[in-house]
Amino acid sequence: MSFELAFPDDVAPVEGEQTLARYPANRRQSANRAVGGTLWLTSHRMLFLPIAFDARLGGRRWSTTRGTIADVEIVGTKWLEVFSGGLRKRLKVKLRDGGVEIFVVGQLWVPGQLHQIAREVKSWNASSAS
């Protein structure tokens, strides 16, 4: 039995775009703030949508196309960033323009999920280079 992940009602997909996966996530919005939401991987982009509560408190949406991602890596814990997810390993997304986005992503009880997400995003660069 197969199913398709539907886009949220308030997100307009680009032509031909399909959702590949979605994960519970927190996005580091500043050194002292992480915003709860969902990280979406699609055939065209990476998209973060904050939960309604955080959106009302200034949590912002974020998205980037696949081609703007230079690299991803997993970064370890960092006590100085305790309020922005520093107590867990995180996904660091490096953008071609020099920007960096940090996400606490996945569920603690799913072993290897963070590494799986990093491999998936890294494969985007490999497939676009060939």
C-alpha cells in the first residue's frame, strides 16, 4: 500500500514538485531561539514550516532550493546553544551563498534518522553534479 505525503494547505508546490519526506524539527532562528515545526524534503527544495504557536511568536518559515545547498553535516552538542537545540546532535545545512541553517531534526527514539536525512540531502548534490 503506498501513500503520498500531501503539501500543507498553505504551501503552493512548484510544477511537478513532490514531497519526499517530512520530519519533526526545530530550526535555530537565533543563538537563543529554536522554533518548533516540520522540515520537509521535496523533489525541488527543503522547507521548514513552524507550528502555529511558534509562528504567532515570530517563528519564520524557511525554504531553499536543492541547488542552493552546498553541503550538510551533523554537528555535535554545544552547551552555549542550549536554548537553540545545543543539547542534541543537529543537522547543519551550508548554503552556497555562505549562509548556514541549523536544525534539530528527527526523533530520538529512531536510531540513525539524523544520518539518514543527511545522506538524503547530500545525494541531491551528487545527483545534480552528474
